[in-house]
Amino acid sequence: MKKTFFASDFHLGIDAALTSVEREALIVQWLDSVLPEMKTLYLVGDVWDYWFEYGQVIPKGYSHLFACLRRLRDAGVEIFYFTGNHDMWMFRYLTDEFGIPILRKEVIHEIDGKRFYIAHGDGLGPGDFGYKMIKKIFASPVCQWLFARIHPNLGIRMMRYFSGTSRKHTAIEGFLGPEKEWLIQHAQEVRKKEKIDYFIFGHRHLPIDFDLGQGARYINLGDWLTYYSYAVWDGQELRLEYYPVSK
């Protein structure tokens, strides 16, 4: 049985332990290595650290990743793309060029008989009211239309600045426990209304595999800035895995 893969928070466009170019090459290497066993790929947000897609213009670069996505699609791999808080202004490019749907809200997908609740995770759960308000403003069609009037040379520089500011206000802490992890609390609320087997989120930048009880699990995918982590479902078991990196 072919497998389903989940990954998020590549944050291409900024350097970390690896440069953005090095990280892109590593991601492509990983995707090419698992292509023979892959049936579906979920990209769960913040693939890019900043993105604004004009009608005729996209940010330059990332040709290796785009070529890899084309290889995956030509091989019959189904790909779903979730916008995150750093790439919410992605519109039609991936859909028009690669046939990849853009998902802006949480979804429930049945995969091999199991129910998966999948979302980037930003703005879900209790708290973080300031960000939730900012997200509504940034998601406004009026705001997007106005920003599109800015020349791309300036607009994309502004996006880079906004993304850097957002990142500075996102402290990556260790596991806080279920009473303080907002996405775990969100999952518990959803379970009161829906039968879900697995909750898959990004955004937190920390790989987490948490037992929610009664056979349900919460998985946070971590990131590719520090952990190079992802999840794989083989039809029977869901696992967090880590791609080996030579440092």
C-alpha cells in the first residue's frame, strides 16, 4: 500500500542552520526519495516564509521545488496545499500550474478508512486574540486588493519584513502540557462533535505525538528549520519521522 506524507513549515526564503537554498535542496532530495512509495502529499502551511502572489508575478526562486512538485504530479501523486500565517496570500498559481488545490481552512479527510483532521493551526484554539484579529484583516479581499496595487519590488520586500516581525513574536517553546497547548485543546473540542482518529497540524514548530485518548492522536509536524520532521501514514500506522541531515 502506498503512503500518505504530511509536512509543513519549510519557511523557504530565510536561512537557519541551513540556508534556504540548502534546505530547498534537502526537501527536494527527501521528496524524490519517497516518491516511489507516495500516493498523497499534504503540505500543511508555511512552505514559504513570505509569499504574495500578484496576478502575473510570483516571488522569484524555488525552481527546484517547483520542478519537484511537477515530477510528483506527473507521477500521479495527489497534493494538497494549506495556507499558513506566512503564505496566506497564495492564490491560483499552484492550482493553475500544477493542479494543486489551495485549502484555507481545516478539513476532514478520510484516508484508508481513518478520519484525519488537518489544518496549519494558526488561529485555532483559545487565546491569541491579537493574531486572530490581524489574520482577519490580512485575509480581507479589500486588504489583498489594496496590497496588490503596490509594485512587486516593494510589495515583496514588505512581505519579507512582515514575516520577519511575525517570526520574532513566535517563541518556540518546549511541550507545555495539554492544558496549555492550544491545538490540543482545539482537538479536544472538535472531538466532542466529530469522530476523528488523527489531528495533523503545523505552525507550532515542535514535533509532537500526543495521545488524546480513545484511540485518537494529535500530531504536530515540527518544521524544517530545526527538526526536518514529517509524518507518514502507511495505511495502518501514523509515525513522526526525521530526515537525516549532515551538519
